[in-house]
Amino acid sequence: MELNNCSQTKKKYDNTLIWFYIITIFPEMFYAITNYGVTGKAIHKKIINIQFFNPRDFTDNKYKSVDDRPYGGGPGMLMSVKPLYSAIQHAKDLSKTAIVIYLSPQGRRLNQKKILEIVKKKKIIFICGRYEGIDQRIIDNQVDEEWSIGDYILTGGELAAMVAIDSISRFIPGVIKKKQSVQEDSFFNNLLDYPHYTRPQVIKNMKVPEELLSGNHNKIRLWRLKKSLEKTWTKRPDLLKNKILKKEEEVILNEFKNKINKKKQNNY
């Protein structure tokens, strides 16, 4: 992780697969992902790299303030245009081909499909807004895409950027040891993940499903597929609208639906 402009370290990171450039007034918040977990390990191995550009470093006032009043009045403050613009340009100077993403509640809802698209990019600039947001001219002229992680408001874009970085990093070769673990995650195939169990086999009279103890790989695969389809249909049926079911999946899902319908009929 680099906290400042470290173009002199380019050779050091020649094998880095993806670069994240973060525009933020609180770079310390990112220690949660740079120092821990799979992202921390990936940074240590130089598979990914994160650089920070703090708009406070580009201010021309002794207080290094980066907020200003909005034209037209109203509550709150906006991020000052000049230091934010300068920080973005500084990041762009180091990454001419980078895509610029602004984390915003008005942005496109982030999903697995978008993550799989963006992971192909080698350089990504994330703009983390604060206060009531940023000047529209920055969005119109400097931003390629706006992303939202949900229909709710955060105090800044840092947490959203960390969510995006963590999700993107999982699909970078070498970050997750087992590729199969990523492929079986929820949403990877427009299905929720199947239930997981570990030792002991029995706890407080609750048992691990027999199928998982059978040692029969095909029986285990079918059980997991069945539970994944059932969970998706029950909790997130909207995901199935965008999925073309294989014949095997269609049969399993129809059996489950018929079972549910029979239960409903018996209750009347």
C-alpha cells in the first residue's frame, strides 16, 4: 500500500495485476483491507496495489479545509472543487488508462455481473465523496461511472470503495487460493450459495445432512445444487429471472415448487 505519490516504485510493482487509486480525505480507514484478510495478503504479495490521493494535500489554505458552501443555499457542505479536481488529475497522471468511479447513492447498483466486468480493468480510480457530495461538474467531466452499494446513505464513499475493492480482488488470480471457492460463491451463477456445515456432526441434536457425510461426490453435488436452487427461489426469486436453467436445474426446481404447492393445498 502506498499513501502518497509513489511513481518511483513502478518497477517494484511491475507484476501487479491491478491497481486501485483512491481519492479520499481519510486514507487511514482503508487499513481495514490493506492490513487484514485476503486483500492484505494480496497487497503483501504485490498482486494488487492501492495508492491514496488526499485532496487535503492539494489545498491552498493553511487549514487544509476541503469543504465549501453550496450555491443556492441548503443544508450541509460540498467537497471543494479545486483540491478534489487536482487529486483526481494527479491519479490520472499515474494511470492514463484508468476508469474513474464515483461512489454515490445515485449510482448504478453494484452487482456480481458488474464486478466481473470491472475486474478486467487494470487500473481503477475510486472517488470517495464526503459531506453532501461533490460538485456536478466533477461528475460530468471526470467520472466514467457512478456506483452504489445499496439504497441507503453512508457518511462517505470509503466504506463503499472498500466493499468494491474486496469483491473485485476475489476474482484476481492468486488472491483466492482455490478458484472453485470463488465460482461457488453466492451470485456467481445467479444462484445463492448452498448451506455449509463443519464439525461436529451433531450438536444439540442438530445433525449434518446425511448427503454430506456419504462420501458420494455426485450425491453431494446434487444436494448442494438442490439447496442452492431452493434458497434462491425462496429468498431471491428475482435472480432466477436472469438465469437460463439447465435441464437438471429445471427438474430440481419444478420438483421443489410442486412440493411447496402441495403443502399449501393441504393447509387449506
